[in-house]
Amino acid sequence: MAERDLEILLSTLKVIRRPGVWRYRTTSSRGLGMVLAMGASRGFGFYSKMLIQEREGVTAIVPAKAKTPPDNRWIWLELSVYSDLHAVGFMAAVAKALAEADVPCNAVAGFHHDHIFVPEDKVEAAIAALEALSERS
């Protein structure tokens, strides 16, 4: 069952590092078909792990390549507590802990879990900050 209580969310928070390194890319709204077609042609069903439709176009989170610049290489961390979509303050506490550790993050909410993307070179600091947040809660 999804949890709304902030104290429980924070005290039971575990961080799962998802495999791979990810990058953000954007394309015009008309480019969405190309993003989807690229996934089908790659043989593993879906090239993009996440798609977000914005007014300016489509943002896709896709696997990083060897030539992906360091400032666009992200590690996907899953917050493995079943957080209710109506929980108040959970992502604020997570963002604050990461900010105090000088780690930027980009958050995406799923139905069951929240997911954050942190820079590849700051992943250890991010995990340590989130583990400390859970331990002191």
C-alpha cells in the first residue's frame, strides 16, 4: 500500500542504483515518431526509458553513449519506498538532502516509486546523502 506519512517514507527509504548511464535529449513534437521508431529498430522494444511531452518538444531519457558529454551523463536512482502520489514533503526532503551535499537532481514520479537522476560523477555523494537522510529519520 502506498505510504503518505513523511516520517515513515524517510525512515524506510532505500536507494537502488539502476543499471546504465543515461542522457537527456530533446526533439520537436514531430520528432516523437522518430524516437519511437528508433526504439523499434534497436530490437529491444523501446529506446527511450522515459518520454515527457513539453510545449517545446519531447524530452527523452535514453542510454548515454561513449561520446556523451560529462555534463549530460546521469545515474538513475530509484527510491524504493512505495510513496503515495499525494505524499507531502517527501521529494522536498530528498532534494534538500541532495542540495546540502551539492548534488543536483532531476526527479520523475512513477506510480509506485520516485526516481531521480543525478550526475554520474556525484552518484556516490548522492547515495551517501540519501542513506544519511533515512538513518536520521
